[in-house]
Amino acid sequence: MNLNPGFLLQDRYRIVRTLGQGGMGAVYQAEDSALDVMVAIKVNFIRSEGSTTQFMREARMLAHLRHPNLPRVIHYFVAEGNEYLVMDYIPGDDLKHMVEKFGKQPVDKVLDWANQLGDALEYLHKQDPPIFHRDIKPENIKITPDGQAVLVDFGIAKAAYSHQQTQLGARGYTPGYAPPEQYGGGRTGGYTDQYGLAATLYYCLTGTKPLDSVQRVVEQKEMDTVVSYNQTIPLYVSQAIQRGMALNPGDRFSSVHGFVAALNGKIDSEPLTAKKPNDSQATMTAIGGIAAGTQIASSFPQTMPRQAGAMPSTQAYQPVQQAQSPVYPATQAGALPGKKKVPIGMLIGGLAGLLVVAALVIVGALYLTGNLFASPTQAVLSGLNQTQTADVVALPLVSEATETPEEPTEEPQEEIEPTATLEPTFTVEAIVEETPEPTLTPEPQVSLIGYVAYISDEGGDGEQIWLMRVGMDNFGNLLSEKEQLTFDEGDKSYPAWSPDGQYLIYSAAGATATEGLNLYRIDITADEMIPLQLTDRRGDEVYASVSADGVTVAYDNNGRDDGLRQIRFVNIDGTNDRRVSFDFVEHSPVWHPRDANLYYFVLEGSSHKTLYWRNADADSSELRTFDRSTHFGRLGDVHDPTFSPSAEYIAYTQINGSRTNVWMTEVSAGGANTFQLTNTNTDWYPSFSIDSVWIAFTSSRDGNEEIYVMDLAGDFQTNLSNHSGVDKMPAWFPIFVQE
């Protein structure tokens, strides 16, 4: 629900302006007519079963907080399907805009902010139960006109209840400021806030956004230190920030208080050693997966989530061919991937060296067997009635040995008097070969990223709809498991999900040749997935897209006498089929993921394919180009547009003659910012994962059509289908997986 200026919410709050908006919510400035003060209203868009209870409980918890560096929660309520949190409006500018305008900030000023924010975080973490903000970043820190640093936006704050479960829809993270545990199924806690605070200070001191933790994990990239940007910054400040941003939670400071003390040059009493996280500490996970050297998910469930009557899985879960994913070197005995081998050259004497090696073997054995902590999680696909359980475990990292063990001292032996003279005898000593110690390497474990519906002929019965489970193991390898979903006669194409994940819409041949391709719908929650025909028009009905409210299916049809493609709407139950475009060649519609009244499409004219949008009102003739800067825009010739679920990006196929590549543009920039993600000239039909982190697409770079995946930067392009036939047109499952 968009709150326009002047709108009166709850007969009390008059909306003044929008302060910010993202994929999971928005923040508005409003006037509280009851108290005659300005307030900030945080609206949570994404809700799931049980979220209201959790929201109300945690809102009450926040309402009791009183700290000079935290805004007060004044009111909270649920209305029209959204959750509202009303807080003090904090005047001033946020740190992101301050650095953008004035550049990197002076050390003394940054340390003053750090002291204030650290005190506020310690206050939160010492509540009963502790409260974790989980979204510390420059945009969420306001500096008031009198220089006070205030931590704002508690939209995803949570209390550390014993079960430590968080719905994925409520989890937020910002690349550069989020630690690895926040990208996957890991637990979050005070160490998560510590990482975010350290990353924010890094940005303030350097004027540069920190390297994202996932890049540091998967690509094993080293992050530049703060002092490398400015050598006048005290070394202890730089070292404290480096440790506060350690990838493993156990390598960070034990508290924000310890971190702030180190920032101020105070001696830290806690040694930098591997620590076993307690119940509130985190699994160190990467995007939907795991950081190097850490295990997650005891195993991937052996079958795909499906209903009674569906066919069993036809292929075991196996690693897939990788195009650019990193390959980790083989591990040494007692060592972990990505960790240095313990130096023993400095140890005194061969016996001391042997003792260290033996100790490492013992530590490694304990590391892999006894020194674990588990957090059971459930992967539940909403609407599928299928629950999957996986144990999430993390291994604390082994610190490098730096101390030399003491030399063993000989015990005094008691003198024994000889009693008789013994004749010498000849003895043969048995030569016993020592059995080498087994190499201790962590077993590959897999964490779920999501599910992809796609078209494949792998089953040998034509081009059918398949479902692919996508995961990542603890070595950073992307994996897939495939299962055929449809089996009836006729080739299928253009799969599209309803927003609730219940229905899958696709194109298939009609009953007669004159009908061409028609739209069909299957209910994947049903015991028997019987296709329901939605359209029966002349020509081909393709590129289905379901509106955000789940009511209307937009598609394009070329059944006119002149063969021009036009956009039509039909209800998801097959009723009220109507045309909505009349005068131009329009095709490839895609609904806005948050607004059921807006849809985007491609309009062709003068040999150009341009992205347009319009209101869903069929009587409206107003067409608006997405990029109004030039006549044909800056996106190039557009095909296959698709929204990220966060509504921040549009990915599309850019056509240049016979060359096709995947590009992306920021919605808010209106075409000003475009990014080329692939460059093989054989890539098309992108689709975003539900967390807006991954993009699946079709590529023919291997000589045949395959399903590939990459991240938002176009990195880690990996072949998921790895099949010699046809694999194309991916569509990510649209429901968040719950922990």
C-alpha cells in the first residue's frame, strides 16, 4: 500500500513524504495529530503465516526501550495486510548521504559516533531477551543537528528467543554491511550488529563501501585495511575494524563493548582465538549457502518437494559444471579450506614439532566430531504442504599456533641394584609400519537457495516442465537436483508462477492447429495436477505473468489477421479474457511485483524494442516509456523483461542483431543506470530468485540451451542443468523458504 502525501492513516497520522522505500517495506514522515509531533512510520510489506504474532510481540518489546541514541516506538498496529511501526522522527542527515556529500569523515568524529552507537547496541544486547538490530548500515544512522548519532529503522530487529527462528521474508541484509551469517540460514546476534557497525565505520573513514562478505568468502578476496586509505588513522583503529568485520563470528570481539574499547586504543583482554559460539552465535553462511571452512545442513533432502501423485526424482543431487565459481585447493590433514597450515619451522626440536602435529590432529578430530553446535531448521515451501528438515551446524575456525610448547622434562628414575649377571641374548625387534592418520577434510554439505521451474526435453517425452532445486555447498559450489513436473502430451513453454506459488501457468498447443499455443494452469498443491485451459484464442498465447494480487494473468497474442502481437488479460480462473492494447505492437508483459495496477511491456516501433509501462485499467490508452531521456531509451532493444521481487531492478535480454545478452537496470533510476551481466552473445530469458540475489537465465554458450545462474554482478555464472538437450526459460519459485 502506497501512502501518498496528505493521506490520513488510522485517523491520526497525516503522511508528509516518503523517507525511503525498499523491497520489504517503506518509511514515511508523518504528522501525529494526537501529539502534534513529527513521527516516522515504518511499514513492513512482506508477511507470512505467524508474522503478525511475532511483529506484535517484538513491537511491544521495542516500545519499552529508552536510550538517547535510539528512537522511541510510539505506536504499532496491523492494518490492511501491512505491519506499522511508529517511531520518533529524527531530524538530520544519514551517514550515507554525509559521506556522499562531504567525503570521508575525520577520525575523532567517527570515533565519537562509534562510542554513541556502541553504547546503544550494548543497551539493546543486554535486554532480556537481547535485541539485535540486524541492519546496521550508514543509511540507518542519523546525525542530528547537535551531533548526536541515532540508530534508526528497527524494521527487522528481533529478540533472541530460544528457538532463534526467523522467517526469511523478515530477514534483511545490505551487501557490504551484512556478515556471511545473514545471507543464508545462519543465526544472527550481537556479533552481526558488530560486523555492521564496523563496516559502517569503515565506510565513514575511507569513503568507500566495504567489500561484500560473500565476495570475501566465495572469491577469497582480501579487504583493504582502513589505514591503507589514510596512514594518519591510528593502527589500532584499523585493526579493530578488521577484527570487527571478521568472517567467522567467533573471530570477532566477544561484545560490541570490546570492539568500541579497541577502537579507542584500550587494551583488549580477550585473545584472538577460536571460540565455540554459544546458543546466540551464528553459523557462518554465504548467500543461501556457507562460507569456506564451515559446514551447513547435514544433507540435502533426497527428493524434491512434491504432492501425492507426482513422479519421483529422476536424478540424484550432484555438483554441476561451473563456469566461474572458485575451486578450493585440496585440504591438508587437520587444516580447513582457505586456512593457512600451522607453521612448525619455528618450533624447537623434533619432539616439539611432533607434539604440535599430534595436537593438530586431535584438534582436527574434535573440530569435525565433537566441537559442533546444531540448529535444526525447517525448509517449508508455502502452499506445498511439504516440510523438509535440515540440521545446520557450524565449525569454529582453528586459530594459528603461535606458542612453542614447553620441552618435556624427564621423570627421575629409581635406581635398581643388580641381582644377577645375565648372559647377553640375541633379540629380533619387530618393524611395525605406522598407519598414516586419515586426512581430515570436511564433507560437502548443501544449503538450499531456491527452486526453478524450467522447460526441458530430458525426459524423452517432449519439452516438459521440470523443477530444479538449487543449492550451494560449503566449498562454494552451486548444485542442482532435477525432477520432471508434467508428463502429458505436447511441448510446454513460458512457465510462470502465481505470487503465492500455488499455480504454474504455461503455454502449450491447443486442441486444434488453428488455436496455436494456449495458456494452461496446474495447481501444484493438488494430489493430481490436472491442466486447466485458460485461453483458446487463435494464434499463440505466450509470456504469461500473474499480477501481484494473484487475480490477473497478462499475456501476449499474435492472433490478429495482421499477426501483430497484442497484450491481453485473463483472470487466473480462465474468465474475462480481454484485450488491453490496440494500436501498437506490444508484447512480453510483466507485472510490477508490489503494485497490481502497473505492468510493464515491450513496445516495438521503428525497428526498436522499447520498455514501456501503463496502468492495468483496460480503458486507459496512456502509454509511458520507462526511460524518457531519449526517444528509444538507454536500455537498447529490450526483450524478456522481468522484475526482481524487491522491485529494485529489471533484468532483460538486450538484442543486438543476432547477439543476445542479459542486462539489468535500476527501476528508481529510470534507465540512467544499466549493467551488462553476460557477454557470450547467447544469453536470454532472465529470472530473479525470490531474495533478489541470484538470476537464472538461458544460455547456448555450450552449444545447446542450458539453465545458468549468476549473482547480481554477473559473477559465478554456473551451468545448472548440464544436459545435452533443451533446457530453457527458468522461473524461480516465488515463495520465501521459512527456517
